Amino acid sequence: MRERRSLPVVGQPPQERADAARNRQKIIEVAARTIAERGAENLSLDEVARAAGVGVGTVYRRFGDRTGLLLALLDERERRFQSAFFSGPPPLGPGAPAGERIEAFLHALVDRILADQDLFLLLEKGKTGSGRTGPYQVHHIHLATLLARACPATDAAYLADALLAPVNAHLIAAQREERGMSVEQIKAGLTTLVEAVTRA
């Protein structure tokens, strides 16, 4: 019986045989170690296959290309993040006022991106609109739902896009590296945006 899935999570694999699952886990572990040691831009599927002790065809069949492998690496952290804002403790999870949850969600999303910044930068590079599928849709629906509660007279779907727009790896990297902004300053700016939107 196939597992039922209600959320479009990045890189979520289909049900696997035990040996295929073991190979997949080995490949992901080797890829994560390679990125930690040498950076995401130096990830080579051929080298990953050799280090994992599998054929390079296995890697390509399982993940398709380097982007597919990067998405798989992000998968587990994205699942944990979604679990936190859907069912974790407040203010990120249920139980806090909508405005507080919006602020907590955007702050947590900044942390989420920073935790895998190199991977997000590679995935965003040269892909206009690539963030509009998968987790972005889950994030958008969640944020729009909270906005509809916090300010019901507004266009919640549009405001969700507007609040998510500044939370991307390239902009955050530029703010930190070119403008010298701290993570606290970035989060404070998002708080100001949330307050302006929810007041209106």
C-alpha cells in the first residue's frame, strides 16, 4: 500500500526496496559529507558514486542529476521544518496569535535557508520562478492562511507572496556579505514588514 502524502515535500522519494533505500541513504550521506568538506559547487555525482560504493548509473537513475541529489539532501530538514510550523510548539506552531506565528515563521525560514545556504544558492541560480513549486507552495498556503486570520480584509495570497519574496538565499547572502547586515537585522526587517501588513 502506498504511503499517502498530503504535502509536496522537496525530493520526497517513492516507496523503495530495502536495498534501494540503503543505497539511497549511503549516497545522501556521502554527498552531505562532500558538501561539508568541499562545498556544494564541487559536488560530483561520479565521485559520490565511487565513495558510496555504487555504480554511477545507480546515482543517475535514483536522482536524475545533481539538482535531484541536492533536493534529496534538503528533504529531511524540510520535513522537520514543516512539522514544526504545522504541529510544533508556539509561536511557530499552533497556539499563538496569527501575527506572532507569521513573524516566527519568517524568522524560522531565514534560519532554514541559512542552514543550507550553499544548496539553496545553487538551486536558485539561473532558475526564474523555480521556488514556486514544492515547499514554496506549502509555505505560501501556510502563510496565506495565517494572514487571512490576522487581516481578513486583505488579499492574503498576494501578501504571502510579498512576505516570502525577501526570504531567498541570494538576497540574504547579498544582505550579509555586501551590506554587512546581521541575521538579527534581517529578521528585524521582516518583523517590520509583518507589523506593517497586519496593522493595515
